[in-house]
Amino acid sequence: MLMDDQEFAFHLEDAEHPISGRRDVPHVLISGGGLGGLMLALLLEKADISYLILERAKEVKPLGSVMALSPGVLGIFEQLHLLEGLMGVSKPINDFKFFSDDLKSIGHLKGREEKDETGYERLVFSRPELYDLLLAKIPAEKIHLSKKVVAMIQDEDAVAVRCQDKSVYVADILVGADGAYSGVRQSLYSRLEKEKLLPECDKRSLNKGYFCLVGTTDRLDPVRFPQLREAYSDASCVISDNSPHSWSTISVPCDRVCWSLVIQLTAKESEEEQFRNSEWGPEANEPMIKSVAHFKTPYGTLGELINATPKETVSRVFLEDMLYQTWHHDRTVLIGDACHKLLPSTGQGCVNALQDAAILANCLYDMKTTSIEDVKATFEDYQEQRFDHVKTQYEASQWNAKVIYGHSFLERILRQGTLNLLPKSVQKSLSVKDSKYRPQVAFLPRVPDRGSLPPFPQKPSSRYTEEQQAVPV
């Protein structure tokens, strides 16, 4: 529960990390140690910008679900010398097959030749693999666990947060990277609403429509399932004809399979409290598991896959989506799910969070002082560079969700048309914009554009340009 400003005394002497006296070097608080928060922290580390991560969990156990990274962020990983490590725990993917619940083919979506166009292939892997890759690059002393942010306050000079354990932290900038149920966003919006500054569109609840159960198996038998040893990931989605269920399997390295079960909810069901789940984490899943154990997959029944998955890593979550208009105010800014929650149907949620982190880091690197005027201008620049691209992906995720998860009559027609009637040339033209948006870290040496499809122009770093020009030849 968020505290009112009256209950939250703004005392710099209470802070464990007070702001520095140097007004040209910001101190940044990152609320949330998820993938977006870790990427931002790593980039601030590279930029020599002071930061601290406040993570609400006692220990971080990322969801064992499948993740996909598109060429839109792989250049950033190459800049950070992490691409080789990422490729070592992932598989490329270029085909997604669709079946009815008796495993009869109903179509497939063939991936484009993205490597020819961008120089990279789309990669899939288990979520913890990426988390561990990023976490290993962050100094342990810069991540504080059990620090759930419950209130914030800001003025022209600083921003402060209070955590649930009563600790107080003060900084020049606060970044809300704490997910769809962001405490930072809730506190910020509550304050803006009292001041009549919050747009009506940002007062809505998250859009609700799907419920999901996810996990990643231990090693399976490659003799029984030889597709596990294929160079490319074996990916498929089964869509039931008789129930509101869709379930997917995607092979990842080490003979494992990431699986997910999605249930489309009615409007009434989505409003009922028992369907709500704001956390990624283990739950009481047994009743649901028993009801779907007989569902067929290319790897035996869904029950067999669930039994091959460590119970503590099986999680359920309520899939929601929302694109907020307010991403920042004064010294507080939001990234990732805190300002745009996408359905996982296009695999772009994490991609957009990582892109947010890169563009925000670019803007912070060029920020001249920590004055409120410069901070505001920096945040406006960040949202201006990102909003239209996020909106495109948000709309695409809604469309794809109808194709993959939809069970209404119109959604079934849409699925058949998309999978079997839509010309490949049209599919390609619809996704070219996604492939062209490949931002890089502006203050690190660029990696070359290797593909035939040139990227969208990116705003250069004026500071980095000046620094490079000052280097003796």
C-alpha cells in the first residue's frame, strides 16, 4: 500500500546513499532488478554513472519461460561483448508451426531471412540464461535485495524513495523498472492525479484477457525426440478446437523444452479476483495441471513436460497489456513493463525493455547537469525516441495474440487467413519496420551494419562525438 506524501518525510540525512556534490554527475536509483533494470545498470556502469538497484525480492529467481531476442537488440549485446555468451545458451529460430489439438497441421509462419537483412538471427533461450548473463556483469554491492519501493517524493533538487523496510534512498534520478505493477508508477501517478496532471487514459486498469502457465523442462531424451538436436529451435503452438486453450513448445539448448499454456478468459472471468496474479512465481498449480495433463504436444503430453519441469520453476501469470502515455515527470522516469506492458505473442516485451534501457542510457550520457531543467529535457528526449516504436510493437502484439491465442469465431477466421492466405511478401513487408529499428549504445564503439536492410537513423551522442574528436590521432 502506497503512503501519502504526508507520511513520507523527505530527509536527506535519512538516506543510505545521498546524492553527491557534483552536479554534473547524476546518481541514479533503479527500482527493479529485472532484465530492463540490469541492462540499464550495465550501461550506466559502462558510462561511469553512479547507480544503485533496489530489488523487492529476497532472492532473484527469474521465470523459467522461453525468451526471444530479435536483431533489434543483438547489436547492443555485441557492443557489450555479450553476444557470444548469449549465442552459447540459445538457438536461432525461423519457423513456427501451428497444430489443432490432435496435432494436425493448420499452418505455419516461416521466418524471414533476417540474417541476410540484419546480420543477426532471432534467438530463443530460457529466461534465466539471459538474467545470469547480465547479472554477472553487475557488482554485487550495487544490488540491494528486499527493497520494495512503496513511496516516492521529488522536488527540484532530488528524488527520494522509501522502501517497505523503512529505509530511505535519495538520488538525482529515479528509474521505475519494476514491472507492470510498478510501485514507482503507482506512487508517481497517485501524485499526478492529485495535482490533476494525469491523463484520463493513464487511469485505466491493465487490459486483461489471458492466463498463462509456463516452465522449462530438465533434459529430455534426444533419442525419443531427435528434434532437440536440430540446429534451429523446434517451435510449435497447439490451438484447441474445443476449449479456450493454446499451448506452445520451443526447444532450447541442453535438450530442454520451454512450454507455455495460455487460457483465453471471458470478460467476466478476467474481472474475478481469483484470476489475478501480479507476480511471476510459483503458485498452487495442481488443479490446472491436472485439467490439461492429457493435452498433446510434439514432446508427448503436456503433463509429461510439466512432470519433467522442476516444480519450483513452474509459474502462472495473468497476461495483461497496456501502453501508458506518461513515462516521466520531474526526476522520475519509467522503462519496460512499467510504462508499456506487451502481450508475449510477438516476443517483443523484453526486446523493448532492453531498447528502453539503451536509449535512456544514451540520453543520460549526454545530460549536461543534474538541474531539473536538464533532467526533464533528457526524459522528454528518451520518450520521443521510443514511443512510436513501442506503439508499433504494442499493436502488433495485440494482433498476434488474436492469431495465436484467440478462440472466437472471428479470431479463428483471422488465424486461418494469416497462416494460409496472407502472401509471404505481405508478411515480410509488415515486419520490415521491426527489423530496421536496431538502436545501439551511442557512447560505445558501433558494430558495423552487416545486413542488406539499413537500420533507421539513430540520434548520435554529442558528448561521445566530442570525446572522439579530442582523441589524438
